[in-house]
Amino acid sequence: MNTMRKQLYIFVLLAIYILTASASDENSRRDYGFDGSISREVLHNYLSRSIHYLGMAVSSPEGPSPSFEDDLGVVLKAGAKYISRCSYAWDVPADDDAHFQIAKERAGIIHRADPEIMLQADIFETVYSAKAPEAGDRDFSKNGVENIKIPAFAFEEFDLEPEERTFRYEDMIYKDGLWRNRWCPGASVPDITSTETKMWVFYRAKKYIDAGYESIQLGQIQLFTAKDSDWRHMEDIINRIRRYGKEHARRNYVLISGHVSLESPHKIVKDGKILLDFLPFPLRLKSIPASPLHACLEMGYIDSVYDEKITGTHPSGWQCEDLPMVLEFDNYFNSLTNPGTIFPWGTDEITWFANQKEDYRNEFLKYAWDWLWKHDPNSYLSMPGRRVCRVPVYENENPITVSYYCNNPSPACPGGFGQEDVIAEIWSNPNYQDNFNRLVLHLEDGETSQGIRLGSLQEDMPVERLKLLYQAYGGFTPPQQRRKALRALREESWKEIEKIEQSQSYQREAELLRK
């Protein structure tokens, strides 16, 4: 046994010890058993211990997580049971076989430490080309689907004669040019009505299932299905993945999910049957105008899904009165833009969160978990483990980091943001143990958990003012720069007050008061 393998073996033994010594007694009493189907109780148990560790096992283009051992220690210490986005490829890996091999090896390490943990792999709404004319303008990830040979099983799954060829990018994307180059030159949204796209999705799903993954996320399903009005083709590929999982998955069942907006017509329920096992969705944070950089959750805010109900027969066969949901800190734009709508304080949710001071990050996790627990009995917060972000958000050229980690800072994870203990604390809190008998407090649209209504943040706030706010109140500004930003904001405020006082309406009101 070489030194590296010996160290890995010792680590696995240590991880198992951490699991048995540190996981809460309540977690060990919960039922995480399933085979061939999953019960409502077991599904809720998993989702209530969900943590979002982007690429913990492997990802592309980023590669394997450099802090995998420390990440696993966090998972076991907190008692996490569902690891979302554990493996994925946003682009096309330079070596796809190596990608799946690493995904399998790391899944094996995780399952030896805790066999009950469920791992999610993602197949996103994106395909990259190496040969499209515009692909040459891409400044990263030069690989494409044309580099991957189609295995015989992919042809055979669709009753096609196997061919000696690679995937065809042009056959996978929308023929009318819809969303061509949406992500970058030579990277487009695939069309699920195309057999080539279905073969691609089935190929990747099969490889992840064979690697030990029991949950597949299909990204933004409504982008896949722009030409699939009745979801006939999406239902077809979902059924094929389920059939394969029924025979080959670790416990003969695979959870399938994907992002779907409930504002527009959707086909999650067909003929009374629900196609997805649960629904993931962004938190939809709302900025609090009176508290710089603070945010809250609010019923009915834009397209939030709080208290939305999806009913029908669950894929596991039981009658579902309300499809479970997992709410995530979304990432989509880690820079600054006009605030409002989906941009809390001018950026995406995880970048907003990562840029806070540590005490407010801790406070907000407790608030968000408690808010969902009390106001939406079928939803759970997916704890942020690792996600793409930008810190500080106002540094476009030289950020400190472009990844948020909940890990405590250590030599194993020097860039950790320090929320692992808070996550463990929340999950071990005896007030949050009974998933099905919550005291639910119903709110009307526009109300927050404090029972108040908030105005919206000014949507045309200049980016320069947002930069000052993050420099003054964010968690990663040197003291001298923070003082300078505070002075600038005070001067700006006085200018605004003087402008108001000089306005005609203010003068009229002042004159009336004098009389």
C-alpha cells in the first residue's frame, strides 16, 4: 500500500469515527432506507439534510474539489445526507472517461464513510462544440461533444444501429437558432426533441448511475423543452433514466429533479402523475432598503415558490398533496448590476451571501431555515457548501476568491468562510426535527416572517453606489477602504437631503407647516 493510499485509508477510518461520534442522535434515528421506490417520509428526511457542494467529487471545467477530504469531514460532522451537484460537467470535459472515473472513486469513498448518503449528479441545459465556426472565439474550454464517441448502448437504447462516430453538436441544438451561443461562442441550449440530445442525456445519466449516483438533476428543464410543448420528449428521457436506475442504481431507484418556473405553464404533472421527485428552486431573496446589504424572504415575491402546491401521484406511487421543494442560494451573475427582482443588492444570491460579514452569514442561515420551517411545510433550505461567487463583488479583476466554501478555514481549506458549525447547530436543534408536524404560520403575499410589508429596493441604483455599500458594509473590505466608503456614502446622503430640501414640493410643504 503506497503512502497516498495509506493516508486515504486512514482518513476514511477517521471519517467513519467522526460520523459516529459527531452526527446527532436524532439523525441516526431517522429512516433513510429505500429500495426500488422511496417513501414520502424518507424523501423528506433526505431533503431536510441537503447540502449543495458544487463539484465535491468532480466538475468541469473546474476539476475535482481540491478540499475533498475536508468537505467530506464537514458533511459527516453536520450529518448531511443529500449532496446536491456533487458531480457535473457544465462544459465538455477534456477527458470524459477520467471525469466519470473520478466521480466513481470519490463516490465510493463517501459511501464507505456513510452508505446512506445520496449523491446528485447534474446534466445541464448546455452543450459545447469544438467544431462550430464560432467555437474558435471561445477563450476557454475548447472541448466539444464532437470529441466524445457515442457508445453502443446509447444507440441501442433508442433502437438505433450502433455507429462508429461522435456526438453531433448541430443535431443537438435548436434548428431555428434559438439560444445558439447562449452561454458563450459555440455553447448552446440543447433541444430535448432531438434524438441526438436524448442520447447525450441518457449517456451521461447512465455513467453517473453506474458511478453510484442516485439523483439526477436536469438543469433548467424549460430551456430543454422550448419545442416540447407537452413535455412528451422530456417525459420519454425521464422514463428511460428511471428504467435504467430501477435495474442498476445502488438502491434500485433514482431521484430526478430540475428547475421549473411555476409562473408559466409547466407539465410537471401529466395525467395526474408527477414527473419529478422534488423541485429545486432559488430562494428569491428580497433586499431590505432600510438595512444596507440585508435581505429577507417574502411570500409572493416575484416568482418565488413558497406555499405553491404541486399535487398528483409521486413517481414512487404514493399520493402527493404537495411536492417537496428544496430552496437554494442560486448563482447566475457574480458581478454587480441594478438591484431588485432576482438580484438582491445587485448580484446573485450566493455572491450576496458570501460578501456578508461572518456573523450575518451565520444569522441569515438560521433565519432562512427557521422561516421556511414555519411558513412552507414542504420546503427545505439546501445548505450552501460550495458554490461559484465573487468576493469582493466589486473587484472584477482581482477578487480574493471565486468560490464560497462553508468549511471552517484551515490548511485543508484556507478559503473557507466558516459556516460548517452553524449548519451542524441548525440540524441538531431539537426544534427542527419533526418534518411532518410543524406549527405552520401562514402569511399573505407581501408579508415577511415579521408580519410586515417592505418596499422594493430602488431598481436604478447606480453600480458605483452599490460598490460603496459593499465596501462600507461587506465582510471583505480593508479598514481604511471601509472608512473611505462610509464617508463617501455620508456625503452622498447629505447631497440627496439638500436636493430634496431644494425641491419645490418640499418648499411648499415647509411653507404650509410654518403657517
